[in-house]
Amino acid sequence: MSEGDLALPIGHVPTGSPNPVVLEVCIGRPYRQPVSLPDANQFVSGIELWVPDEGNHGNLYAMFDGLLYFDQIPGPEPQAPLYKLELHLTPANQNEFGRIRGLFEPIAKVVIYKNVDRVRTREIIENLLRGAYNNALNTAPNQWHPTMREHWQGQRLKDWFDSVGEPGTPEFEAALGELLDSIFTVDLPTPLPQSSVSVQAGDLIGFASTAQPFDPLPSDCTFPLGPVTPRRVTIVTKEYAGNELNPSYYLWRYLWDAHLANPNRRRVEFISRASMRPDHTFDHPLLNELSIDLDVEVPARIRLAPPANTMPFPISESLREWHGAKPANTESTLQWRLTNDDSVEFETRIRPGVNQIIGGTTVATCGVNAQPNARSNACPEPSQADINRIGQIWNNHGEDIDAICSRLQFPVEIVTAIIRGESNGRARIVRLEPIRQQEIQQLQNSPLGNTPQGNIVIQNAINLLGVGRSGLIVPNNPFQNNNPILQGFQLTWAQLGQVIDNSPTYRASPGLTQTLIQMGQSRINWLRGFYNNVPDEFGVDPLPVNRRGWFEWLLSSRNSILAGTAHLKYAYCNFGTRFDPPRVSAAHNAGSIVDASTLRHSINDVRHNPWQMRCNANIDGSTHISNFTTYFNAVRNYQETSGNGEVVFTSGL
């Protein structure tokens, strides 16, 4: 089987098989991200599947290639635990799915099958191991089932089985029982080391357990739910940060890729028999129940019904616990978390066991650790002026922020705080980065370098852009403007247009989110991997055809918000930012999360970096990250008093 295989979790019949799909299934409670709201028990954070307690309806299949673990989950009573299977995708699968064009969420890294029958699942795994070993007896290693290549007690599993005796002998059966015990012993006072089983997409891996007494019965099943208790399993998909996104989203999106007209662009091979109808729906009971239609987008997160009408982002366990950063070998001095309550505030503390004064620099956090003369301030407590400024930004741009964040499913707190830190809400400002030697060379080798007037332009650029220039107000129609950009320098706005046109790598960051021209173009092209018409889809201006066009395009507020939010979403999908404010800020400021034990500002002062992630530092001891986290709390404070924002952080379950 190729990398990127996808199988349905129930009702799987291989493509090309003459056997019919025999499955009765209905959907129980609907999906909603696990947020702490009064009606939480009316939803599940996955697909709740109900099947009759007869035949093979309860068979569970591996959706992807991966490592399979068996574990218990808390039940209503300690003496009655429930059980689950966890399928962790192989690195090869992760890489393949990560290459899907236009995938605007992280890949599903873990699939959880909640409420499995322990006894029947053990029998199924035993049969899988027996079958894999028998097939490996007469085939080459590269044709073995992957579980036979896994190591157990210092040997490949195939070799270990060879060493204990032939199948059916007491020695072989005892050895197989020992291996199964290591997989399924999860509730003894002193459990054996838990093992995994390497499986392939489409492998039979378990069986659904009977529904629990506390499970509300579905109201519209096509099969009888009694007198025998039906079986129920819930399929949950987690991305790398532990957020439980809608499994139907992944099914829809992966099926969309598997059915691209151009097979060379496909990254997913769908191996379950479910033919696509002319209307782009599928002939399969599960996909029918889920109403999967390739023409109808399935959201990864669900918006609350009116009057709330918000899209809540739950505070995941990885964000609510104290944590830091360790991009390389050194762990951050600071730890931080988001409070998992109604306020959802960002908090910092010194990592336990670490001195607050390092290298002569005092790191300040809020409360008892605060130092009035601290040189590195990491207390994220906003001033009233910070909160007021957030209000002004929201009044001017909140409607566009909400619309873009809703479409891209990204928290408004992060985007608003980015705008506050980057432009302070001013749409027509630009930062011009220092011109580098490679860009000077590009200009000299361009048509500009062939004329005396062009060489004057190049020299004017070198004179002005020897250092970065921030906060420059851009006039209307800038590239028709012959006024100098900055008093005392000769480079005009019109000449800047020539520099931008003739140096493909020169860096300028116009607009609300201060997105680099090439970065903005790249992230809009990322959106075009799925959306054929970005302007119509997001309500922005027509896309430019050249670099000076992108410069001017980013000066429009809504355009800049889209480019900046797309960049933030891209970083969440690809750079591991996890919606974690310091990581988001570091990736936005430095381009990615990079280790840094020192910070430098424009006069090359070096000081300790308590976040351990590269970012700009200021003369007053603050950093880009510490300022951003303060603005994040200012947004949360403003939201508490104003109630604004439709795509917002919410306490998680």
C-alpha cells in the first residue's frame, strides 16, 4: 500500500473486492469542539457511531498506517472502566498528508476509537498477529506486514516468533499470550510495559463495545435500538497540539484530495469501496449518514447556535498547563499558560528551580516575582491605555477581523493583538527592511544598473535603507509620488517602486499586519490551493500581478488582515505554534520558531531572552513576545467588557 492510504473506520471493504458493504449505522450526538459550556453533554468531540449488536457491524478498521495502542479511559465508576484504541500515524503518512494542497488545518495525527470491546478487540489483534506471522513465513521481509518488522525484546517480531517455536505449540502460544498481555494489560496495579501494534490502513483492529447506560439514544436510527443494547463507538481525531477537530472535516477534505481530477496532485489514496456519485456524494452507509458531499465544505470547528453565534476555541490541555519552550537545547526561563476559565488570561512565572536573575538581568513576572527595576519585563498585565487602544482597533477593523477569522477559523484575540503590536492599528504604514548586499547586486544587474539615472536610484536606496525604517506613512498612489520618503534622504516613493520591481527579494512590510510582500503573496497562493477565487471568497480586492501591486494591495485593511491571518494559520499548521501566544508571536516576528539565547535591538545591545525563542528586543527590556502577550490580555479584557468577537478562546473540557 502506498503512503497516504485512507480507509473508513467502519464498514470498510477494500476497493475492488466483490464483497458488498454490509453496515447499518446511525449518528448519535453531533460534533462540537470540547468547550466548557452548560450543554456540553449534548455534544461529543468526534463522530458518535451506533451500530446493531449483530454480525460484523461493530468491526473497527485502521483509517491510516500507524502504531496502535490499547488503553482505558475513565468510566462513570472506577470499577467499570471504558477502553479505547489510539492510532498514531506513521511519519511517512504525516509527511504525505501534510503535502495536501489547500489543507488549512494540521493533519490528523492521532485517531481515537472510544468505547471498544476489550475481549473482542484482543481476539482481533491476536488474529492480526497470527495472520501477519503466517504470511511472513514464506515471503521476503519487504513484503511482511509492518508489525513483523517491529522490535520486541530486542528482535524483530518475526524473528522473535521464529525463536519460540512453531504456531500451535505451547511455547508459541505462551509467547503470543505474553505479547498480547503487554498490549492489553492497562489496569493492573503494576501494569506490564504497554506495547503498540504496527497496522496498515484498512486492517481490522477492534470491535465497538456496547453502549453505556449514560449514552443518550439517537432519535432517528433506521434500525431498532432494542431489546438488545446496541453498540457505540466514538471516533476522535487530534492534531499535533491535542486539539480535537471534527473527524468529518478530515474525511471530507481527504476524500476531496483523493478524487482530484489530476492524479499527480493527489496525496491521498482512498482504499475503501465507496464509489462517488455524479453529484459528488458517496455510495456508502457511513458517508451517507455524515452527508459527505465534496461540493459542500465541512468545518473543522462548529459555530454555536444563536444567540451566542460564536466559534469557540477550547483551551487545550497543552495550553492550560504550565509550560515553556525548548526550541533547541536550552529551556526557557519563563513558563506560561492560558487560564482555563471564563477570563482566559495569559499568565507567566519563573520556571521552578531557576534563578530570577540570570547574567545580571532580572526577569520580571507579575505578582510576588515582580521587580520594579527589572530589565526584562515579562508581566503581561495591560494598562488601561492598552485596553483603550484595542477598543479603537476593534471599532475600526473588528468587522473585517471577525469575518476573516471566521472564514479561516482562527482566534480573533491573536489577530487583534498582532495588529496592535505591528502597526498599532494604522493601515497605511510600512516597515522598510535594511537593504542587503544580494539586493544591491540584484539592482545593479537589473535595467536600473544600466543607466546613470538608475544608478542614482540605487545609491539613494543604499543611503536610506542602510538601516530598517519603521512606521513610515505611505501616501496615496505612492509610486506616482516624487516626494522623498524621509526628510534628509533622496529616495522617493516612486523610486521605491523601482527598487521593489527590480529586486525580487527586497523586504517591505506594508499594512495593518506588517506582512512582507513576498510572504503575503505566498500565503494568498496557499489559500488558492483550495479556493479558486480568493477575492470573492474573502471579500478582498483583486489579486495583483506584480510586486509593487502587492505592496499597494497590502495597504488595504481587509487585504492585510487576510494575508496576516493566513500567515498565522499557516504557522499553526506548519510551524507548531499551537495557538500558544509566545510561540505565535515568535513565529510571526522571526518567520518561524527559532532558538535564541540572546536578543538584539537596533543598537546591538544583548540581553537574556527569558522566552528562549528568537524575537526583537527593545531598549526598555521588553521583547516582541512580552509586548504581544500584554496585548493579548488587553484584547481579552476588552472582550469581557464589550462582548465583541465571534471567533474566540473559550475554556475547554
